[in-house]
Amino acid sequence: MYHKNFIEYFIPAIKEEYRNTQVLSYIIYNCMEEAWRKGYRIWNWGGTHLEQLILMRFKKKWANSLSYYYYITFFNLKKYELLLSNFKDVIKIFNFYYIIPYRYLKT
């Protein structure tokens, strides 16, 4: 995603057996080079959990600077029961979206 002089990057997944081909690194490099020519100066890798050591090492190879992120979540508790009663429909529509804080999930 592009905004002002920022590029917000989402790291795709890669299968373990293809990691040695370094295709992903080649694609990233070319995207960065093209973005630089277009005037974008900040490549935001996004957040990484401290437990994701392999991902942190990958990002470090690109001379990234470590920043801390803070997430704020707003959730309307008045709509909670409505959401739960229609949960299957909501999941169909918003598949793979973060729609409810984990602490409110019923197990």
C-alpha cells in the first residue's frame, strides 16, 4: 500500500522447501528499487512478534530499524451478542479478518 512517501508492506508466506531459492528476496529488492525511483522513501515492514526470530533476522538483512508498535482495539460490547448469534454468517463475509478481540471469544 502506498501513502505519501511510505510503503506499507505485507510479508507473504513462503514454503520451507523454496526458501533457498531466494525468489522472495529478489522480488522485494526489485519492488524497493522501483518504489525508490517513484519517490517512496520509507518501507514499513510492519510488526513482528519477538518470538519470530527467523522473520526478524530476514528483516535485519535489509538494514531495518526496530520500532515498537502499540495496538488499540475498539469493540462495541453492545453488539457482542448480535455478533455471536450471527457468527457463522459474519465469518463467511469477513473470512480472515480480525473481527473480535480474542479475550471475548467463547471456547
